[in-house]
Amino acid sequence: MAPLLSLAHVSKSFSGGALGRGERTLAVNDVSLSLSNELAGITGIAGESGSGKTTLAMLMMGQLLPDSGEVTYRGQAVRRMCSADLRQMRREVQPIFQDPFAAFNPFYKVDHVLAAPMRNYRLAPSPAIKAKHITEALERVGLNPAETLGRFPHQLSGGQRQRVMIARALLCQPRLIVADEPVSMLDASLRATILSSLQALSSGPGISIVYITHDLITAYQICTNIVVMYAGSVVEAGSVERVIRSPQHPYTQLLVASIPLLDRGKQWTGLDLEGTRPAEQRQSKGCPFAPRCPAVMEICWNERPAMYTTAARHAAACFLYQDKPAVASADVSEVFVQGNGVISA
């Protein structure tokens, strides 16, 4: 059976400067990743700002087309879909964005954002059924319909607005939710509520979720697998337990070491990524992390490393592990299933 969503050697770049004639920035560089059509789960895409996470999300949703490579949904290439198939994909692949307030029109009550997808996709044959679906969706994300409906966006808290957006996604009967930094603008007291809602969606109705974040702590809490990106490239992938507890790539090691400790009596071991640059400065034609890597070798400057298997369900794109077997497929999702033979996104 074809994967639900597949990216094969996908790359995307953008031009800067006036009229787009400036230097091109490679936002996503030769990424291959697939999500199962059979088993749901939460796959994390992690990395610092500018690593290509959001561009990858836009490619997954069909909002951007790749410069090279192919994005397929249910076995069909997105760039060659007819309008009816593309419309179905738009319904089944739903986004949850970082800033929920930006998704609302402040002149409309929240009822509008909930009713619009049902009207656009003709998901309710009558007003009574539409009202029933909206009530059920709000209750599934922990909101009281009587206290939510009839209000303007500014009358709801940030956490309530984000849960309304999750309810909106549910009303579209999605197969995949792409959540781009969904809790980064919320305070700590609300993050657990939103994360619990996402976990319930994945374990309950079998909705696959791609969770995009720079926060390794929340990724560790809710994800099954994780992909770490740097400068548009995948540098490490595997089960979230292995990647966070035993990072193999120097970049991931620095990210994990930068997580502050809760114990004030212990020294924070965080390292400044900007301060890890080697003395020699030159352009890398190989590993994108070479100019910042404390373990850089000569081969790193000229050759791009393969994904090497460092353990079961764990691989890193680093020449430190070139004595290990390379991942047979370019698709990093193969790493998620090593040892059990079942695709699990």
C-alpha cells in the first residue's frame, strides 16, 4: 500500500534581493520522508530557526511545490493532481499554526471559522447536523460550546483559540495534521492542555500528526519518532527516546546540551552554537554543519554524509559513523522501522 504522504528527494530554495535576483537560499535540501497510510503516530520535525522546518511543512501540505523531487499523497503526485483530488488533499491534510489569533478574522465570531470548512467541503447536509458536529468537535478538545460559540477571537484566551483551531481541523475529518510550533506562543500552563489534545487525536481516531518544533522537551513528551534538521538537511532521525537521550550527530548533541536544567544547584551545560565554530572558516560543499561542527574532519568539507545506522531505530548523517552500515533507502522513515518491518510514522 502506498504511503499516506511521501516526499522523495525534495528540495526547495528561495531567492532574495530585489525582484528575487539575489542569492538563493536552499531551505530544504534533498529530503525523503514518508508517513504510513496504516498506522497513525506523531512524528517530530525539530531544529533551530532557519533549519527548514516550516518550508518542509508547506511542502507536505501542498502549499509549496518543490524545485526538484516529488511530493505524493495517497500515491498521486501533488503537482499533477486534478482539482478534485487536490481539494480532497486540502481537506484531509490540515494545518495548525503557531499563532492562532492570526488565523481568525477579528470581525467574525469563532462560529465562522468552525462553520466555514463544513460549508466549503459540504460535510453537513443540514444546519442541525452542522451544529452537532461543531459541538462534538469543541467537546473533544476540552472546550465548553456554550462558553465558546458566539464569542469574538479576542474574547478567548490563547489556549482557547488554539483549541478552536484544533476543533476546526477535526471538522474536516483529516488524515494528517501538520502542527507548526502550536504551543510556542502559549504560556506553560496551557501547553500541556494543547499537547494532550494532540496526543488524544493521534491515539484515538487514528490521525497522523507531524509536530514541528524547536523545543526538544515538548517533542520528547508527545512524539514517537523525530527528524532533526539543520540548514535544510536531515542530520539525525529515529525514535524520540533514542535521539533525545543518546544524540549521535554533533548538532543534535549541542541542541540537547542546550536544554536548561531545572536544578538550580547544577551548572547549565548549554553550549553556544555560535561559539562552536572551528578556527578554520571556509565554505562547505559537503556537510552543512561543517563550519560549526566541533568534530569536523577534512572529508566533511567536500562530501555529503549518508545516513549511518548507529543503533536500532536510530541514524545520523555524520562521517563519525562511516564504519556503520548506511541506511539502505534515502527515505529516513526507514530508520523508524528498523527491526520490526512495519512502517510507523
